[in-house]
Amino acid sequence: MTELSAPDKIEDIEIRLLLEALYVRYHYDFRNYAMASIKRRLRQAREQLGFATISAMQESVLHDPAMLPRLLGYLTVQVSEMFRDPSYFQAIRERVIPHLRTYPSLKVWVAGCSGGEELYSLVILFREEGLEDRTLFYATDINQDALRTAEAGIYNLDRIQLFTENHRRSGGKSSLSDYYSAAYGRASFDKTLRDHVVFSDHSLVTDAVFGEMHLISCRNVLIYFDRPLQDRAIGLFKHSLTRKGYLGLGAKETMRFSAHAASFTDFVREEKIYQRTDR
């Protein structure tokens, strides 16, 4: 192992102190996120926000609460698209939906909803399959700015072509244009898509189980956690799911090494869709 240089050692100390400060001051806990990812994002934040050191950035965020959302924008991943990985949504449509039809009412949790792209994908899918009216969707994130973006449902028009192609490839039964209106370079998604949605601040790191879900979709979030924190999140999902409920993870995520793996079986292995099967 290569020994860290003195500046790198100091930077590591600064990062640990900043993460501790964020937890103590604002109750945002990034202490068990994957360190390589955190370090990369904090370096980017320091440079783009104009601070000479991580310590200077820490001083600012401690004394100026307005700096917090700016820093969270770097620490939380806000990159998504509607119907991202279309085969995942096709599997939900063709393999999971037939089982969900057997329930009189449904609860779906989009954990780490970012700007809402995955949420709207699922709401549209459930509408096309005739299940929206009996479903309550929970969209959660730790980033308040992301939640506001999700609740607004407005996206740059130059993203819509990709969204539309993804929707088509996922087995969409209508045109995506049926769900939004375009003006001034923006696409505004129909307000009725939010009629059955609850937006809420929720941390997979510190918060507890809520509700009893039939489907949880948490994609491309766990890859930023270390192993103990991944286990905590998956345990949270396990206890939030009904028996035979479904959990969808991202393409690069797996249940294989989790302490909770025995509670799940592969339902659609290639799309990382799992079913809770323990009692």
C-alpha cells in the first residue's frame, strides 16, 4: 500500500472532521459513505465553491446554513433519467405488475428519488397498467433541492428525446408526450401524476422504517455506501416490505454479499429485482 503524503493525510483529517460536523450540526450523516467517492466530490466542491481548503469549507457550512444545500448538491448524486435502463422497467411491467394486480391497494417507495425522473417513470407505468388509482407512491431523498425539483416535475426539453426513447423501449403503451406540455424550452409533467405521491425527506443512513411497501425501487444509491451502510439500507428495505414484496436495485448493485441476502430471492436476476421471501 502506498503511504499517503503529508498533504493527503491532512486532507483526510479535514474530510473526517467535515463529515462529523455535518452530522452534529445538521444531522446529515455521510460518515459511512464510500470514502473514494466522498473525497472526489468534496474536492470538486472545494474547487467550484472557491475554498482554499476543506477546513475553510467546513467553517463556512458551520456558520452559514445557506451553504448547506450547495454542499449537499455535491455530496448527493442527482444524475438520472426517465425509464433509465429500459429493460428494468420492462421487467417491472411484465414480471412484477401481474403479481401486484392481486392486491386491492399498493404502496411503492422510490428511495433516493433525486429529481423525480424514476418516480414519474413508475407513476406513468402504473397508470398505463391501470394500477395508479390504487397505489400510493412515496418519493424520498435527503436533498431538499432535489425533492423540490421532483415535486415540480419540470425538465429541460433537450432531455425529452432520451426520455421518450427509453419509455418506448421499456414497453410504453402510449406516447410520453401524453404526459407533459412543452413551453420555453421546458417540459412540464402533468400535475395529475402527483395526485398519489407523497414527497418526504428521508435518510437511509439515520431514519427508520415507515409504511409497508409492495415495491421499493432504490437504484444507484447503494454503490456510494460502504458495506455496513449498504447492509443497514437493505435491512431497512427488508423490514419495509410486505412478505413477497419486491426490491429493485441498480445495475451495478447486488444483494449477494449482504447480511440480509437470505431474506430475498432473485426474482428477475438480470435486472436486479429481488423478492422478499422470509417470514
